Amino acid sequence: MRSLATALEICGMTDVGQIRDHNEDAISFDSDLGLVILADGMGGYNAGEVASGIAIQVINEVMRAQLMALAPHVKTAGSLWPVAHEMLLIAVDRANSLIFQTAQQHRQCAGMGTTLVSALLYDNCIAVAHIGDSRAYRFRQQELELITRDHSLLQEQIDAGLLSHEEARYAPHRNLVTRALGIGTMVQTELHEYAVETDDIYLFCSDGLNDMLDDEAIAEILIEFSQNLTLAAQSLVHQANAMGGKDNISVVLLRVRRDFSVDDGLWKKVGGWFSRE
């Protein structure tokens, strides 16, 4: 199985915040696999913690099994996209099914769910899958860009022109999501692929970070600590807590250290065999 450990630097941190009595966020990252998973659970009692934990465990296990069987950059016959996309969608669907089944079988877990943002890196690309309002940002050449779009009532109001971005920061019910993992038998996952560049930094976070810090404040921290991801993660969490820490706060930071394009002469040859009529 491939290893991207020398190409990627990843660190993460999750914190209960200043108000909540337990942490319903969960994170996982693996530089060998080039895999990042962040989930922000929701539900009564500790059910949100159960939902996010299931999401992390299932996606990890399913992705590891798939990556052992097939290289993620390969394109199957008739597909415009590499199998990495299908891998992520399969893993998310499996997690959705198990969370939903668990909620049906255990009364204390009824109605539980979780938001999700997950990424897989391969062949100088990153595929990002997300559900709900957990986010992914790209920090490139000192500029921060949000590369996911929240699945939330607030985002729909912004899109409809009912609220400005500034008004949205203080709007009530700003955490009502329109999609979540595990609340139904099916889930609609949004997935996009981007080309990466050396020295890119990718930030994955729960809304406990971006509800407390606007994009400008996040960018300032990344600029200051861009050479030390651990300090950057700690500073982001610390500053979110300093601004109120009204929710659990989770961040994963990933830096692209070097090119990791695939020498795919053989794969192109194999692809040519399958594309012949």
C-alpha cells in the first residue's frame, strides 16, 4: 500500500470548549494514507459522541480496506473521475447506515447524527467530501479560501440574499444544518476534487472554530504559525476558547511538503487496455 508520510504533514486537536460538558467532536488523520476525517456529532444525552465516533471508525476501516485493494488515482472504464471519489462515497454511505441503524436500535441514540468533512489525497490532488457545516479551507500563498459550502439554513438564507455574511455571524439558529450523516437511510454527500501545490495548508474544522473566529482571524493565525502546524492548531483552539468557546472545537491541519504525483506509466497502459472496445 502506498505511503504519503514524507509528502504530508498532519496534526490535529479537539477541545471541549468553555460551555459544553463533553466533547461530541471526533477527528482522525493518517499521513500514510493521506486521509483526514472530522465529525461533529449531534443528539441527546451523549448520542452525538456515539454518532461521530461511529463515523470516524467506519470511514477509517472502509477506506483502509479499499486503499489496500486499489490505488485511488486509477480511473475505471467509463468514469471521468478517479476511484478515490467512489471510495469516499462508499465509506460515508457505510457510516451513515451504521449510525442510522444504531439510532433505530437504541432509544438513547434516537435522532443522533453528525456533520462530516473528510479528505483523501492522491496524485497531487485532494478529494474533499462533506455533509453539514464542518468545513475545509485552503491556505495558499498567504491567502485563505473556504473550499466547502455549508449545508445549513443560514447558508441558504445567504444564498437567497436574505442575509449578508456579516449579518449571518450574529443570526439566531445559525447552527441548523440541512444535511447530516446518520439521520436517514440515505445521505447526500457533496464531493469535490482540487489540485494541490507544495506548501499548501488545508484546514478542516468543526463549527466551534469558525463560529468563534472569522476567516480573517483564522488567516492571521495561519500566517503567524505557518511553519509550525502544531502551534497553529493550538493557537486556533486557544483563540476560539478565548472568544467564548461556545461549542466543541476541532481542527486538523495538513501541509503538502512535496510533490506526490504518481508515476503512472503502467496505470496508463492498464487504463488503455480497459478503454479499448
